[in-house]
Amino acid sequence: MASHYTYNNQPPGLWPLYSRALTGGSRTSSTEQGLPPLSAEIIGARTTGPKLARYEAVCGFQPRTSVPITWPHILAFPLHLQLLTDPQFPLPLLGLVHLRNRITQHRAIGRGELLDLSVRLDGEQHSERGLEFDLVTEARIGGHLVWEEVSTNLYRQGGGQGKKGEKPALPRYPHSLTVKAPENLGRRYGKVSGDLNLIHVHALTAKAFGFPRAIAHGMWSKAHILALLEQQAGWHKGPVTITCAFKKPLFLPGEAQLNWQENEHHWQYQLLNQAGDAPHLSGDIRWHR
């Protein structure tokens, strides 16, 4: 059955949604009928507020007249959680893996502008690793699409590993910077983003899910990379699409290498481990001509 949720100005509260996620143990994890057609929207979401400056600080963005390109993701996060904890959604929230993220910004979003944000489930498909599906987010101002995002998630099924082939050789790009991720990063980012997944906030809670230490949020890594790349001399303004594929976790505390190359309208980047022999994530940036 289709369900659509509408909120005016303010998103749904996060704590009731997290409570629903933690008490959702009765979910059957059955997807034989497919994922339900769930959607949600906020009309008139404020782009500014007390969390914006904290978000810019924790991600490394330089304050400017427009908001960071990843900021609408944070504004829409309560809607994502609303859908993923809906009683009709058959999968456990804590069993989902964020595989990929693609953001297209059609124009810069000014501080103080109001956004109409909409989120829906889409792109359901079965892969060798399990069930993949998309969370599609769109932001409009005055009815015009200004920003959109596709976040692809995985629920592992039937072993969930897929075929393991020979690892491709890592590309080597000419530019590099060191990225430092302190031990408290997961808690700092979680407080400002609302994403308080237990694998991110503390080593003790991460160990309960099989990780030796807490791991950095993938969307923090993407945001921090963009904050660093925006400060490079060759960075362009204008409409842009930024993709990202998440690979190996970045454990906290930890260091990594941001490695990238610049072309006229297309940059490629990767975040490598400290040794430089394995990727935490990789992606590209394409400006629209």
C-alpha cells in the first residue's frame, strides 16, 4: 500500500524514528512482493539554522553565501529515516549498507532560501550481493528542481558476498592531501547530521556489530573531500554531478590519503588508506557544459 507523508517547515522528530528502528525486530525481511511505494516531503525546509555552521566546521567547508552541496542531504535525512523505519518497509535499518551516492546540483542554493524536499524509494533490483534499492531525494525552489540525490543501499541476502574476482589495479593521481579523522568524529558528525548509527559513534557500540573500532560516516568522507577540493585553484562553479562509491571503512581514529586528478570539466578522486594500497571510496566530479 502506498504511503506519503507531508511535513510543513519542520521534519519529523528523529528520536521516535530511532525508537521504531530499535524495536523493529518483528520485521520478516521478506521482499517477495517488492518494496512498498513510500514517499515523504517537507514543504518550506529552512536552509539555515544553528546546525549549519557546525556542519561546515566538522566537514571542513568554508562559509559562503551558498550552502554546501551536501547540506540538502542532511536536511532530508529525517525523511530518509521516516521511510526506512516505516512499518511497511520490510528490511531492518541496521542491516543496510550504503553502497553509492550521486548528487547533482543544478544551481547553488543560497543561505536562507526555502526548499521543498521530497524523498521516495526507487530502483529496486537484486544483485549477487543481495537486494539493492535507491533513496531518491529532490529539492525544489519555486517549483524548479535545483538539487537531486540518489543513494543506493544494499541489504545482504543469500550469503551476500557476490563473486570475488581479481582486484583491479589502483589508479594513481598526481595530487594528494592527508585526511585526518579523530576518534570523536562519529559523535560530532552524528550530532549535527542526526545520523546516530551505532557503528559510527563509539568503539564499544561498533564492536557489537563486528567492527574493531567505530568507522567514519561515508557521507562525512564525501563531504570532507568536497570541502578540500573546493579550495583547489582549478575548482569550477556551476551545475555539477558528484558520484561516490563506498568501499572499505575508515576506522576512527585514522588517517587517509585524498588522491585526485583534474581535467577541464571532469575530476576523479579516491580516498586511500594510509598505506595507499586500498580505497575507502572513489568517485568523480563532472561539471555540466
